[in-house]
Amino acid sequence: MTPGNALRRHAIAKAFHFLCATVTWAGVALLGVLLFHVSYSGFMWLDGQFLSSFPSRFPEKAGLNSALWGTLWLITLTVAFSVPIGVAAAIYLEEYGGKGKLSRLIEVNIANLAGVPSIVYGILGLVVFVRFFGFGRSVLAGSLTMSLLILPVIIIASRESVRAVPGSIRQAAFALGATRWQVVRSHVLPSALPGILTGVILAMSRAIGETAPLIMIGALTYIAFVPNGPMDAFTALPIQIFNWASRPQQEFHQLAAAGIIVLLAVLLLMNAVAVFIRYRTEEGNK
Amino acid sequence: MEYTPNADQEISENEQPILQLEDVTIRYGDVPAVQNVSLAIARQQITSIIGPSGCGKSTLLRALNRMNDFIPEANITGRILYMGAELYSEETDPVDVRRKIGMVFQKPNPFPKSIFSNVAWGPSINGYREGIEDRVEKSLRRAALWEEVADRLHDSASSLSGGQQQRLCIARALAMEPEVILMDEPCSALDPVSTARIEDLMFELKKRYTIVIVTHNMQQAARVSDYTAFLESGKLVEFGETDQVFTRPRHNRTEEYVTGRFG
């Protein structure tokens, strides 16, 4: 090995290091600029009045009370529908279902579903939930549509983390005379939970920002009340933001920025809860 | 090379074998891993299964508590009798079989939980709730681990050394109060000191349990076992008392293997 060769290899290593660092920091910087810009234009509108008022055509009276509650209702119901079904489907596919052709067909289909544009889910939700089941333009129809949208994400992430549970743990449990359900409940699920929660965080983040399917199923932009139950009409933060951003007046653009800050805050809060649960379960597994 | 079993000759007359294999063949798909094996495993004795890599000894061992059920392409013909009852009949519940016939694996595989929960889990899923502390202590004592872990039962099992983890896995199996313990190369991942401890432990356990051990290590088979089965390419070449197999083997292949000429 000549010294020249070693020098060359060091140079390549350094260049690669530099490239990776640049790409990483460019992403962070972009996000920083975006956040700064949004905060700069929206911060002054953030107050109690903004959070507690309903939409109005006067910017100083407008608020996103109904949209905030609509989003909270929507996300809570969506998680309540999609997480149990998604996790159960993942466990069935990994632990119970065979490894045959059918299983592979289902796997490919779920992966494809994750890539279907969200507006398509909106059309499906409109036909099935709003019209066929007669749920109308309600929170229920919205959250069921949203559940379909994020189910593939939850199933794929849950399957991955169920699969990552070492086989030796399963063997040890089976060798003690455990049934499959006992093995899943006591060992597979606790070990897979951190990974499953990561998937749920990603899925929730996607659901909270989705606008297209909600518009498709007819979530309204002007709602002057807070939904009291799953059958009430609703609006959501992204719809309200979109509505404000599309108005000509400068003040409404600033309101949209303030709405984005609220949306991000809700998202971060939800993720913080999930990360906390994940941290606790990881501690428990040690 | 064909070996015809003669249970009366191998095992003292008044002892009924706890496990009896009759013409057992195990295939993975079409590939036979174990062929026409017949042998009897004596109660409260240590039986070792030796043979070169890939000879089917682990497959044979795992057939004894139906752990091969988890390999979809594995199928078995012949009969295995456990205390006179057919192990592979329609009526036999594999879950029950595994409660009676415990297993210790090649690599220590404690659950990612506390030392206490590792031992307590087996009894708790089988409905033993009362006196669980006593049961855990008794099992840990029998596995010669109690002294080392008594003051840190609620620490994580992963904080133990490899040898301690393997004894924990033995304690975990003992907590089910099985009749038979299957050991699949239990010392292959351990250092000599830990290995010696486990071998001492096996002598203790023999007083209550029947042990079947698969081992790569011929010295270990000679040291610990009462009976030895030598397998080659899935066929049982020789089975008999360990002394006889190691000092006066009936078959050339056995002699060549135990003297280290191949394998």
C-alpha cells in the first residue's frame, strides 16, 4: 500500500463525510427558515382570542376554535379506529398467517395502498361512509376515511417491528408451554411496542396534515360551533389554514401562519406523548 | 451400520423408559434429517446425543417436545411415546407436551424482563398464582443461581453473565416442574468455568428430572451422560451406556468419531 493511495482514500472519506453533513444540515436549515418565516408572520396573531373564536370575515375577530376541536376529534377517533385494527392485522400477518402466496399478495397490496394518493381515499370515503352508510359530512365519516388512509402505514411499521422480535424469545416462551396468544401478549407485543409507536407517530403526523380527503368528503370551511359528538359536522386545522391562505387580504395570510403554528404545536404535543410512552416501554423492556 | 434397538438390554429391567422412539423419520420437505431412529430414554438419567454437525441431532431433540411444529416444512413419521402416550397423535396438545418436557437452548435466551419475571412467567401463564415467590426461589436454587441473584431479583436478566443467563434459562424451565429437560448444546456459548458449573448442575438435576442433551463436545458427553446415542447423517449408528460407547464401541464409525478421527 503506497502512501499516495492512503492519502487518496483519506481524501475520499473526508469528501463523503462533508457531503453527508452538508445534506443533513441543509435539511435542518430549510426547516429552520420555514419555521422562522411562519412564526414571524403569525406570532402576533396568537392569543387567547385566536384560539377561542370561530371563523369570521373580520381578521381581528377570526379564530380557529372549531378547527382546533375538529382536528382533535378527528385525530382521536382516527387513532381509536386505526391503531387496534392496524396492530391486529400486523400481528395476524406475522404470527398467525402463513407465509404462502396469499400472504405475499396481501403484503404487496398493503404496500401499494400506502402509496395511493389521499384524494382517492377521499372519494372512497365519500361513497362508502358519507353516502352508503349515511354518516353524512360528520367527524365519524372523516375519521373513518382518515383511518383507511393511515392503516397501511401502521400495518407496515407494526409488521416490521413484530418481525424484529428475536425468534429465540418466541422459542423460549413456546418451550414453556405457552399458547401463541400468550407468547404474543407477553413477549412479542411488549418488545415490538416501541416500533409500533413510531409507526403510529408517523401515521398521526400524516393524518393531521391531510386536507384533500376531508375536502372530498365535505368537511366545511365555515363552522361556527364545536363538534359535540361523532355525528356533528366539522372542520379541521389544515382546511381552515387553506381557507385563510387563499384569501386576498394580507391579514388572513398572517392568520394562516398563526394556524400553522397551532397545527405544529398540536402535532408536537401528540408526538411528545407517543415518544414518552415509547420511552417508558423501552425502559420496562430492559 | 443398521442398529436394532433392544430396550431390555440397554436399560435396567424394572425401569420403564420415559420416552420411546420407534422408527422415527423427520424430513424437511423431501430432505430427510433423521432416518428410522429407534431408542429409549431412561427416566432420571442423562442421555446424550452426539454426532458431527448437521447429523440431525438437534432436529431429533426438538422432535421430543414438538418444537419442530414451528417449522412448516418439517414432518415426522414413526412413533414417539411419552410415558406410554403417543406424542404425535391427534389428541395430544403440543402446548401440554411442552409443559412436561422443557427445553434449554444453545444460546442463552432470557426474556428481556427481570430475573424474577423470567422464572415466574411460565408458572403464571399456567395458572399458578399463589406461592410464586417460593417457586421462583426453589427453581433458582435448583439451578444453582439463587446465591448470586437473591439480592437483585428485579434487575434485568440481561445484566447477568452468559453462564448465569444459561442457568437462569434452566431455572425458567425448572419452574414448570417438568419431567424431562431437553438441552440443545447448552454450553457451546459458555466459557469452561461456566460449563463446569452447568455440568455439576446436571448431576444434581438428574435426581429429579430426565435430561436429554445434544452436545458437540465428546468429553462432555463422556463426563455427564449415562447413555449416549451416536448419530451420523440422520441415522442412529450406536446407542448404549456411555462407558460402553466410549470405551468399547461396537461400530467402527463410532470409534473413529469418539477418538476424534472425524467430525
